[in-house]
Amino acid sequence: MDIQVIIDNLPLYLQGLRTTIVLVISSLLVGLCLAIPIALLAASKNKWASALPKAYIYFFRGTPLLVQMFMIYHGMGQFEAVRASFLWVIFQEAWACALVAFALNTAGYTGEILRGTIEQTPYGEVEAAKSCGMSNAQIYRRIILPSTFRRALPAYGNEVIFMLHGSSLAGLITIVDLFGAAKIVNARNFVPFESFIAAGLFYLAITFMIVWGFKKAEHHWHAYLRPRES
Amino acid sequence: MSQVVAYFPLILKGMLLTVEVALLSLLIAVLLGLIGAVARLSKSRIARGIAGTYTTIIRGIPDLVLMTLIFFGGQILVNDIGEKMGLDYIDVDPFIAGVLTIGFIFGAYFAESFRGGILAVARGEIEAGHAFGMTPLQVFSRITLPAMVRHALPGIGNNWLVMVKTTALVSVIGLQDMVYNAGLAGGSTRKPFTFYCVVAFLFLVITGFSDVGMRWLDKRYSVGVRKA
């Protein structure tokens, strides 16, 4: 083990760490914004309304993230219409391609998580809201969605970790994230053990922090489910 | 369209490799998973510690990092050992490296599913086995294992689907699976989107068949269980 190589390249790793964190947080935010309407439509009883979002979820959960990312990064240039439009400015950037792929992917997974929890909302809660005279929109905003987010918390924690791990694919399309940094260090010094283990430790540390954060969040948001402390 | 037809055999060849990698990794993962689950439930503190560290590390590090680590690192390790033994340069086969890595990664996930399944087996059945004078190994292979599969099956199914998708990563270490071949076909026809779409569809075909298989397994292992 040659730790000196890692210490010398620490700035590169830290730059990669920053890219990874920014990439994961922005794709999660965009993905969540997309996931809410997808989940609401997929959970609807109207077959026509739920068909398209369900197909979306099926596709993004059923195919590898790598293929989805390549479809956007390598694939978009195939279309003359894309190359001629302003979209080409976006899809020329590896960074933007990764962000779009990750956001669409996590929207599929998060959509499925939320769909499940929306459908499992205890009907009594909805009934109570109806008998209080709330409109449909009010029921969604005040009752169903808050309760859904609470119950989706543990599953969403797993999805965040999954997204963190998936984000390492960005290193394959020239982005210098944690994995990309490790790849560069390995290529320059030919130290596969040191370079990839260092990246692995960074990922491990972030994973622990996410797990810890969600534990805290569940402690807060699931307070009413905790057994009473005597 | 005619280009898709022309390159379809190449993609199908890749698909065969994808399925091969997935099935062989499944074999390794199930073996490691059983060992891991038994270790996590054992009375020995050391065994529990090792199994716990294994699952934590695997679940905390991305598959891609582990795969490149084992592929490139394994090459150096093999070279060092080979040099000491006075052998010629040995190439690490990407197929073996890929299968080992994916099996190693998913062993950790299977261990968790199996652990849950073993815990769900009725205590009395295991005690009855012991009372009949079976050895611990006999109790495990005759009673715990078959009874546990039913409880572990949903977890196994999920892990298998994730595993099939993870096999796409072997294209990164140069294995010519269907993602790799789609890249080749897309490059020479300048239609990468079309070929990645074909591959995505083929992945959905594999998962579709897996669903049918899982339903069959579920039926087979739930014989004698009454459902409402």
C-alpha cells in the first residue's frame, strides 16, 4: 500500500467528492419534482391516466442505469432535430447528460415508492377529510401527501444510497467525480488498489452519513409511531 | 431498421453472455449468501463480525468501484504471485473477474434475504429435526433450507432483477456483453440511440421471463401453504 499517492492526490479526490455530491443532490431534487406528478397519476384509478406513468416507471426500473445514461450521452446526437435545436447545447455536455439520466432514473424509482405509499394511505384518513368538507385538492395537499412522505421515508433513504452508488457511472463519461478521480489517479500512477479503495472509503463515508441522516429524520417524522418512553 | 436486423445477431450474442454472467454470478452469490446468512446467525462472535463487515462494506461501496478494484487490482495481485512463482505474465480474464465481482457483491444482498428467511422458519420444525437425531448439517439441508426459501423468495427475486441490471457494468471492463456490442453497432452505424433502445428492450425481456420463473418457484415452494 502506497498511501503517499493518495495524499498527493487528495485535492483531486476532494474535487471529485464535490462533483459527486452536487450531482447526486441535484438529480435527487429534479427527480423528486418529477416523481410526485408521476406517482399521483400512476396511483389514479383512471386507467388512461395511469398507463403512461406506469410505463415510465416500468422502463426506468427495468433497464440498467448505464444503458439509460448511454442512450442520452451517446444517443442524442443521432437525431438531427436535437442537434439543430438549443437542446444540443445541453446534450453536448457530459455533465448535463449524466444529470438528466440520473434525474429521470431516480424519478422512476421514487415514483414507484410514492405510488405504493399513496395507494396504502389508510382510507379512514381520506374519509375523515371528506366528511370535514375538504375539496379533492385540499385532501391531497393536507392529508394524503404529508402522510405519504412520512411513510415513504425509509424506502426513500435506500433510493438516495442507490443514487449515490449509481452516480459513480458518471466517471465513465469523462466526468471527474469520485470514481473519475480514482480512475485518473490509477491511470497516472498505476495503483489500482490504493486509488479505488480510497474512492470506496469516500463512498462508504457518505453512505454512513446518509444512513445516519435518515435515522434522524425518521426519529423526527415517525415520532408518533415510536413506543412511548417511560 | 435493416441495420438493426444486420446487427441483431451480434446483440443476441451479447445477450447470451449477459445471461451467462448473470446465472454464474447467481450461483456464487447464493453460495456466499448462504454462508453469510449462517455466519450472521451463528453463535461465534468472529463469524458474525466478519459477515457483518462484509455486508456493510459491500452495501456502502458502488458496484462499479468494486468491479474496477477487483479487475485492475486482481491483475496486479495475479502478476505479483506469478512473478514470485516464476510464471509468465497471466492475463486476468474479464469474464472471471466480472462473474466473481458480481457474485461477491450480491452474496451480501442474498445473505440479508436468507437471514430473514431463516429467522422466519418455525422454531419447532428445527427442534423436531434435532429431536430426530439429525446432525446440524442435516437439519440445515433437510429442514431449514427448503422451508426458508418460501420466505426468502420475494427478496431473492428482487436481488436477481437488480443483478441482471448490474451485469451491464461488465461492458466497462471490456467484456462483450450486449451493452458493449450495442456500443459497437451504434458506433459503426451512427445510430447509438436505436441500439441502446434495443438493448433496453432485451433487458425488459429478461426481466419478463424472470417474473414468470419467480411465480413458478413461488408456487412450488408454497405447496402446503393455504392462502386466503
